[in-house]
Amino acid sequence: MARIPATMTFEGKEVTLHTFGQLEQLPRQRLKNRAMDLRDMVGADRLPHVNVGGTIDTVISWILDVQCALAKSAGIELTPEALGKPHGYGLDEDGMAIGGKGGGAQRQPMQDVVQGGGGGEGQTIYEDNSRQAAAIRQRNRGSNIFG
């Protein structure tokens, strides 16, 4: 695999690419700050929601996913696994994302960030995760048999 750059440029702004190992070592507050800085730089309306008060697994996975989307927009093929994320990290025993928050209208975050959208492993992973999140939201709505 090609060497992963330490930084990249997104819309004229320099972005540091953090590995799983680096993020895992950060105290919760610094991890939260990294996520909020990334969200503010790209724009919250262009990204999936991140609950910075949620689990550390959720925040780390979100940061890695966003970094990969930004890299793709710059023409760099990068996956969370390439950044050191262990396979299955942040998923429950059914393979569903831990700590997801449902509700609201369907959004297509990162679609305008990941220019081109044609195939690619990162896009496939994003689409799979979106489908899983929709299935979780549907399952959590229940049957409403009582009323």
C-alpha cells in the first residue's frame, strides 16, 4: 500500500490525518475537540451527525470516516483500516454501529465532500453503514401495537 500522508489540503485548508493509534491515545476531551474542529472546518451540514458526548469508539470511527472522505475528495484512496482501525471496531455483535442516533429526514452527508461518488471502497463502506443505520432506526421505532 502507498504511504499515507500526514496532512492533506481540503478546500484550501490543511488537514492533519490522524491514525487510529493516535486517536485512541487521546484523552476524551482532546478527542472531542478534534471531532468538533473537523466538523467546523468541513461544515456540520455536510457531514453525518457526531455525538461528541457518545462513546469513544463512535467518535474515533467518525473521525476516521470523515478523514477518509476528505482524502477521497483530494484523490487519495484511504480507508479507516489503512489508518489502523481494527476490523469490526465500533460494531456490536450483530455488526451494527454502536451509539448511532436515529431520527429526522434522510440525509446524504459527505456526498458533496466525496466528489465523484463513482464506486470505491470508501463509498461502498459509507453506503453500507447508511443502510445499517436506517435498519436500526426502523427496528427501534417498534411496531406501535399499543396505540
